[in-house]
Amino acid sequence: MAILDTPQPDLSLEELRFLVTVAKTKSLTTAASQYGISMGAASRRLSHLREVFDDELFIRSGVTMLPTMRMRKLLPRVLDLLVAGGALLSRDNVGLADSRRIVRLLAADSAVMTVFPLLVRQMAKDAPNASIELNPLSGDFLEQLRAGRADIAVYPLDTVPKDFHRLELLFGKVTRSSRNTKRPEKLNSMICALLST
């Protein structure tokens, strides 16, 4: 294929989603806020996109970012590409039943006792040829997920960083004791699976 022989600029689906967000919101500030990035990072991302597409893409009119003619023509094609990318990455196309992959799971002790048996049963059903590598949850688990050294972290949490997906697995009361209190506290706890985007 000729397209594979021709050098192409680096462009990610994330950058294309950002481009669509700027087009829909007509605001670089709003797009930056939705992505949880600084204005400087948003400006650099837009500059990279302008370089890749060899077009201004948006023209500032007061506080509004108006799409150029080229951007208006690109938008439907970018949306189609994002849909195709989503379909490529969807669970239905992965072929879980035939997967032989090793799923690297980080979990606290409580998750091993509560969630792990459910996960094993579900994987045995959906992906019988896959296996699970279970590792203890450490302080740098978010970086392990971001770097691809782990696939899923299971632990109780309240907030999730913007660059992660959260799947609520179990909700219940837990008891917490400390040396400083005479009576244990009953707390609501949500055990979630956390996956990097």
C-alpha cells in the first residue's frame, strides 16, 4: 500500500478528539478545561494540528474560534475516523474468546478477597485462554497504569484522575480501626476498577 510507504505525521486519536472538541465548543479555553490540560498545552496541541493539516483550522473572532473552510471540510472525515477507531478498539472486535493475553492486575488485599473471584469466573467464561497476573497495589500504581506496566487496578477510591476510566465493582460498609480511636469506624466504600485511557 502506497500510504504505508509514505511518511505520515504523528497524529493520535486523542488529538483528533481534541480537534472535534474545539470545533464543537468554538473555544480553546473550554476544550482545555474539558481535557483537564493547561492553556499552554492546549495551544501546543492546536499548533501541532495546524502543522499536520497545513491550515490555521480556526480563526479567532473575539472569544470564539471559527473553523476555516478546510476545518469544515475535515470535520466529517475526522468524525468518521474517530468512529472507525472506536470500532477497532471495541470489545466486540477484540475476540476475547480467542485471546491468550496476560491481564496484569494490581489489587489491594481486600480486592483480592472480594473482587478477584468474580473476575476469574467472568474471564473463564469470556476469555478462557487468557490469564491473570496478580500484583500488589503500590504507591505508584497510577504511573504503572499510564506506562502500560499494568492493565487494571482494583481498590477503594473517591476520585479518579481525568485520564482514567472507572468501573464501579462493589459498594458496601467497611470497618476501619486505628490506634488513636477506641471504636472502629464504619465507612461506605466503593471498590472500583481503574483503567488508563
